[in-house]
Amino acid sequence: MHWDFDWTIVEGSIGPFGPIELRWYGVLFALGLLLCAYWAPRYFERWGMPRAHAERLTLWVPIAMLLGAHYIHLIFYETDHLFDFPRFDDDGHFVLGRFFGLGSGLASHGGGLGCLLGVLAFWYFHGRHARSADGKSPGLMRYTDPVMVASVWVYPWVRLGNFANSEIWGRVTDGPFGVIFDKRWEIGGADGPPRHPVQLYEAALYFGELAFAVWLQSRYARRWRPGVMMLLLLMTHFSLRFFAEFFKESQGVDEGWALNMGHYLSMPVVLICALLLFFTKRFNLLTPLDAAELAENARTYVAQEDLKAKATGTATSKATKASATADDDEEEASDVAEPTPSPKRAKKKKRKT
């Protein structure tokens, strides 16, 4: 299959700034960000946190993600251009340079790091002073879960944009799915060998990851400790990325290396997430939650059915029932911790009877 798709939608020039163009990659990336911005407030509500914070994070996180993705790309993939600063070319046109050219060269590992730092900064300046549905200040980990689920909406559209731009090439193949990228003279153009359409492989994997994330948040958010969903999805994403790297042309490493730079950047993320999920008490995925943790989750998490009931004004809110049950669970946990009740508690119980 020959791929000669024109990746440019609009092309022109803006005075002294020289040529400017709008590409399909930018449009598809923007579509992913819009979907993320649409779902983020809803996920925040379901976790019992201020919707307004999600709306403000839709500005903080994309900026931090763009910065992280660009500079990590320069550090690990294009080190020679790291200090390519703005200048004027021979024709007198202003050239931004690679250092500030944020739309050119993005690494998903840096994007993930940027997202985490953006959420951390927002929580530090705003989130820790807020109050969640139960009247308490939500911890940082409660922010990371809905942000992570929302961010998964971006991944597949970025890879479709890469395919539209004929970038991130796969290894040479003689299989039936091989694609020849006619517009990329670097790899032979129309006369080049067919290659794995690894961008489409990754897009398919990430659409599967998206379905997995949506299913997880609807089924397990109330049952897991804060931060567990973020770590599990992060581990899932970079495990998929590690697998996809085997079909890519060598990137960021010398010829002859068995693994790509993407492999080396993915491995630490997967290993750290696995260590936290299976070998620590705070984020353990296998250990059941105790009564106090269940009570905390029940108070802060708002189920999807409750949001529908709230919107229509009908049906009894399950969140209220969950909160009442949570209080009972917490009281029982307290009783276990303090077997001898105080005189005041004994009187209170007597009155109830």
C-alpha cells in the first residue's frame, strides 16, 4: 500500500514570521484534547471533587504536557537541537528554533511526566485548599486518578495524527500490511520498501486502552485506593508502548542496538508502577481495603447512576445511601479499634435503643 496523503490542510505566510501551516496531526491532537476536556469534569464529579478544578486543569495539564513532551524529546532524541534558539535566517525571516518550537518533536514519556508535574503544581496551589464532596481536602492521589482516565482519550488520536503526517516509521516488512510512505524521501519515498504501519498498531492498542480505562473507572474506582487507577493505567500504557517499539525503526540509539530509546524510557515506568501496586501498602492492588478506606471512598466517589439521578431530579441518590453506609462502617471500625466504649458513647447507644 502506498501512502501519499497530503498532511497539510492550510498553508500560508504571516508577515515577518514566515510560512505557517495547519496539519492533520494538529487537528487530531486538538480533537483528543477536546475529548479529554469534555470528560475530565465528569470524572472529577464522579470522584466527588470540584468540577471547576477539572475545567481549570484542562489548561494547566495540556501546557505542562506539551512542555514535557517537547523537552524530553530534545533531550533523548534530538540532543543536537537542544540549544537551537530563535534567530533570523538568510532571507530575514524569523526562525523560532527547535528549543521553542513546541509543536515539533514530542515524546509521550515527557508528555506523561509533564502531566504529572502539572497536576502536582495545580494541586499544590489550588487543590489542597479545596473541599471534596465529604467536606475534606482531597489528597494529590485523588486528583491523579480522574486526570489519568481523562488523558487516555488523547493517546489514539495522536498516533492517527502521526500516520497522517507519515512520521514514526515502522521496520521494513514483507507482510500484507506493509505501507510505503511516498512523501518521506528519508526512507526512500515511493521507491522505498514497505514498512509496518506502527502508528496504526499503536492507535488500535490505545483505543483498547481507552475502553479498558472507561470500564475500570465505572467499576473499580470505589473499590481501590487513591492513586491505584493512575498507576495501573500508566503501567498498562507503557507496557503497550514497550511492545509497539519492537515494530519501530531504530530511534534515539545507535544502529545495532536490540532495543529503542522508547524501550529504555518505558521500562522504568512499568517497573516502578508494578513495585508500587504489588509491593507497597499505600497503593497495593491485591490487599482488600479496610472499613475506614471503604468509608472514605464511599463518601468521595459519586457513581455514574447518581449523576444521572441528579440531572433528572428523579430517583433517590445512591451517594447519600453510600455515605450513610460509610458512616456505619467507620463507626464499626472505630468500635473494633476501641473495644471499651466511653460513658458518653454508652449513653448515646442506650438512647438509640
